[in-house]
Amino acid sequence: MKRLKNFNFFAEKGCNFVTFWYNSSIGYKVVTFQKEIGFVNFMFSDKLFSRKVLSVVLCLATVFVTGFCSYKIDSRLTALRVKYSGKVIATIKEKAEFDDAVEIVSRTVCGSNVSDALEEPTYTEVLVTEDQLNNTADVAQAIIENTDEIAQAYAVTVNGEVFACMTEPEIYNLLDEARCRFEQGENCVSSFTDTVEVSCGYYLADQILSAEDTRAALETLSVETSFTAVSEQDIPFNTVKEKSDELLMGKTQTKVAGKKGKKTVSEQVVLQNGKEISREQIAASVTEEATDAVVLVGTKRPTGTVRVNTGFVFPLPKGVWTVSAYYGDGRGHRAVDLACHAGTPIFSAASGTVEWAGWEQGGYGYSVVINHGNGLKTRYAHASALYVSKGQQVSAGQNIAAVGKTGYATGNHLHFEVLINGNRVNPAPYIGL
């Protein structure tokens, strides 16, 4: 006997199958029905019943198919079809899943009050299988893609905070323009002083700017630009002084004219928003050496030569002085003040003996008093330097001091007094004023 035909129904489900066994001498002999819980054998010895057996088998198959379909129908579940912004976007088990998706959207989309931009959904009950349901992440993505107030955009963040958004990738070019806007040559290097980054994400529509507004916003970012500047600079010359006893004191004469040198200098320059904040020399090479100037400085002391009919020598050089205060000017002034530059030589008005040379009380400062004999004396006050000492014999016109403003004085001048028998008299007639 051999197996003739095998009807296998839903074998993958482990349900039922039917097998016919055939013998050449007697025809169909055995029909076997098997189930998960066991098997039952029906033996038919007469060939005449074979068609009846086949009819039974077909009836059983119909029963099995009907049962399987009922099983599939019974496996469906009740769900909610979500309609949002006029479109069906998902199928979920319960409304709470949509609320969870809204929470994901609020965390995904940058902006405040994201939930205010979302629309209210509507729900329709449907029967679906498990594999037709959408997960929460899919629902959140569908909400984002179907909300007019949400858009995918490129955002510039400054120190972690959103600064500007636009929908075009041109934002990278605008950012480069803002960073390089203060560059002055090819060797410039620019960077933002803050941490500036670009990211792509979802943003509320009211945060997104036009290209022009984005450019204006980016140009407010602080930028530091550094570059190497090369320039030719002057090298100043030094001035060397040489003493000369052929020139009067206070006189100078150029012996050798100075000449500036030249050098090529490389400097590292740093700008902040276009304004220079530092400059450091990094290299220099001399292209032309400087030539020192030589100046002769006079050391010869002058002598007074201007005499008046009293026999006195005028106490200052000719043409360098002006009268700043006369004798008896209403404030008890008992002298003549002759204003001139500091360091101007003071001459002895007549020959005599130095009675005083030093700091004198009474506001005189450094002063010299010369006794000319016969009760006649002269005083030279407010000097900046003294060239004689007490007891020294001096001649008329000898340089005894230099003009200054020591003591009680508001400016450089010579305070000149004439004393007769200890009394101060008007010096003007003595010196030809």
C-alpha cells in the first residue's frame, strides 16, 4: 500500500490534515483524519465508497477554513483613527497615546508654548490588527509634519541659546560673512568671541527670520580678527652732547646733523569688532642704520657788558628780560622784578665782596648779596643756581647765579634790590630803567 494524496490544511498552524492510502488491488482503503489532540482512522474496504470519502474530506476542509477565518476576525481589536489638521495621521489604542506624542513634540520643537501651536485632533473608532497600530514616536513625527506653525530650520546658537533661525542652509554662508566682516587681507584669521554653533531642528514659525534679518542679527556678534601687518618704520637717531668752552653757557650748536634709519617691522595685530586692541612686534630687520646727531653745549660763562651812567652793569643779558614788577608798586615791593627764562645768567652789578650766597629766609629762596663798600649793597634773589660763595671777591659783570623761581615766586625772574646803609631804595636809576 502507498500514500496516494495528502490534503494538508493550515499545517503551519498545527491544525488538521487528511491522508489517503491506496492499494492497487482493492483501491482506496484507508482514510485518516488527524488533529493536534490525536488521530482517528476510518477503514473502507470497498472501492465503491472512495467518492463518498472524498466528499467527506471536502466538507471537513470547509469546516476548517470557516473556523480559521473566525479565528482571524476574532483577533482584531478596537482602536482610534486620529485625524489632525484635516488628515488621518495615525491609528492608536487610546487618546492618552496622542497626549504622550504631544509631550514628545514639545521636547523636540524649540520654542516656548509649543503646545499652543498644535491643533485639536478628532478620533474615529475602527477595528484593526495589532500590526496596524502606530507607536508614539510615529504619531509625534506626524504631528510635527502636519502642523503649519512648525518648520524644520537651521539655527545659530550662541553659548547654547538660540540666536537666529532660517529655513535655508545659506545660514552657513551668512555666518561666514559675519565672522570675516573685519578682515583686511588674505592672512587674516577671524573667530567669534562667544561659542557659536549651527544645528538643524524643528522650530516655531515665529522664530524663523528672513535671510536679510538673519544677516543683520549675525552682524551683531562679537568678532576677534588677527593678522600680521608688515610696515617700514623710522629708527630715531640719538643726540650726543659735547661740551664746548667756546660757546657761552646756555648756547648750543649742531656739529653733526642726525639722520633717521629705516627698518621693516612685522607685527601681530588683533582687532575686536574692527577696533585694534593689541599690537605685538614679532620680527624686525634694519634696512638703513640711523646716524647720531652731535650737539655742542656751551660751558663758557658770560660777563655783563651793559653799563649805565651810574657805573653799574645791568644784571641780565641784553634783550632777554621784561619788567614784571617795579619798585613801590602798591604792595610794599622794594625791588625790581625782571622776568626771563630759567637759567638766564645773572651778573654782578658792580665789583665787591660776596656777603651772602645761599638759601635766604623771607621768601628770597636762593640769593646772593654783594657788598660794594661805602654802605652800598645789591641783592639777587629767587636764583635757580649759585656760582659764587660767601667771602668771594667778584668783578662787575661776573656771572654769579642763574635765574629761577625759588622761594616765594610765581614765575622765573630776578628780584633785584639796591640797599644803602641797610635801607632798600629804588634800583631803577642804578641800572638805567
